[in-house]
Amino acid sequence: MKPVRDLAKEKIDRIRYVCTDIDDTLTRDGRLCAPTYRALWDLHDAGISVIPVTGRPAGWCDLIARQWPAEAVVGENGAFAFYMEREKLMRLFHPSAASQEVTERLGLIRERVLSEIPGTRVAKDQFSRMFDLAIDFREELPDLGLDTAERIAAVCEEMGATAKISSIHVNIWIGDYSKVDMIEYYLKVIRGIDPALQKEVVIYCGDSPNDAPMFQRFPLSCGVANIRPLLHLVEHPPTFVTDASHGNGFIELATTLLGNK
């Protein structure tokens, strides 16, 4: 990984979209601080579109799309993208998002995880979800640790689900979609951009193992500094990394982009 300050001006000049994780990339200890929120506005005001990409639920994404300076938000690990158009909330769902059968299968997975792995609990934001299941291992106390998160993921995968470990939850879903798929689907369907052919227009910023597919797909990728202790779990590390962690790292990335415009 190279320092983000080494990002060349000629590459920065092509960037039109900053796609970013939320938890522990924009936030610290679950809070979005004022300077980080200001950085989102600074990017927006400079004509760089921000697209948060998160495992967080539809209810949260509804608010983010309406109230943040965001072009769109990809939620529940790629099940959908919410965006505003002429002051109206628009919702774009991935073609393989859930069915009643999927809901029933996720219920069985939930019962097995909670019964077999001590201390596990459903995430407090589950009531706002449409398509996936989130098991909390670190957002609330006690912190169950990454070993427990890996056990949770293994059980879910054994039952035929996709399971990805974030910095706070294990997100579980059934369907042929991912965050990468939905970023590309949104850009292609709504903005007429094919990221497979125009990868230089996107930079992705994240902090955890479940960001690895985005780091792999987009040549311009950046980790905030708190990714360093997790690198042994990140199959495809980011190209660049910030000196600062959490939201301050995102500010560092935004400052780099804006300082070279």
C-alpha cells in the first residue's frame, strides 16, 4: 500500500465518484463527526459525487439518501441503491434480491447461529432491514472478537448463505449480488457509466475485510489507517492508505482529492 498523498494528479483529475464504507471509515465509535461530514459536503460542492456503500439497513439508507450530501447510497451489502431525483426518493433493487423463501432460510440461519454460538445477538438495526440478516459481534458490548465472527460466517456459509465480516457485524444474505455488483449496476443503469471500462472514474475507501472485493475491482482504492491490524484478513488490500484512522482518514483522502483539483 502506498501513502494516499502519492495519488497522482492525473489520476485525481479523472475521479468523479468517491464510493465509501460508513462504519469505521466515516465514523469513529459509531459517530459521524462534524469534520468528516464537512468533508462529504466539500466533495459534493467540488462536483465529486459521494456514494456510501454499506451493510446498514434500508431504513438508514432512506435517511442517508434524503439528508446526506450523497449522490446515492448502496445498502444491505448490495441489495439496492437509494437515490434522490427531483426531490423524490428513488429505489433501484438488484435483480436477485430477496423472496419469501429467502426470508425463511435466513430465519433458520438466525436460529442456528444464536443457539450454537454463545453471546451472539441480532444487530439492533435489524428491524430496519429488507433483505439481509446482521449478527452483531462488536457494535454492542460484549465484544465477541474476530474469531467469533469467523465462526458465525462459517455456519452461515455452511447453510448456503453469503456471509461477510465488517468491523462490527457479520452480514448474511442469500442472492447473487454484492456491493461491487450494485455499485456497477447503479452507475450503469442510472448514470450510463460502465465501471468495467471506466474504472478510473471511481475511488473506493474502506476499512475492513469485507471491503476487499471493492479494493480488488477498483484500481483506485484507499484504506483508512485502522485497516492495518486487519490486513491478514484482507485478501485484496487497497492500493493506497491514509496516515489517519477512521473519519480522519477519510478527511485525509478528501483533502488529497480536493487539493489537487
